[in-house]
Amino acid sequence: MSATTRITVTLPSDQVAELKKITDNVSGYVAEAVARQIRHRLLIDELQRYQDESGTFTQEELTDARARLFDAADVTEDTAV
């Protein structure tokens, strides 16, 4: 188990009420949400680094990536990634 640090977070009361409906482990839920956001940020940074080194993704590359991500052969340009 990794080391932990106790912090205090202030959230709107309505969000806390909804959160408690979802889980009885608020700390775990928040930790997973933070981990997901960190992974998302790292992915964005890596994709930007790749484009800086290799050029902007082509429409064909983006369409192929969307198809692979969403497991669909007929993904349109309107599909948000």
C-alpha cells in the first residue's frame, strides 16, 4: 500500500450528499477520481509531445483512433474523444 497524506477538501453540500449516495468510502472514491484525472492529464501531455515531435494528427489517424477506442468501424468526425 502506498503512503497516504490526510488533507481537508471543501465541497458543495449537494455534491457531498450525492457522493454519499454513491459510496460509503468517500476517500477511496475521491482518490480514484484524482488518479483518473492525473492519468488523463498525462495522456494529454503525451499526445501533445507526440504532435510536437511528429506533426499534427491527420484526420485519418484521428478516425482510426476513435474507431479503436470505441470499437466501431463507422465512427464519424462528430464523435468526441
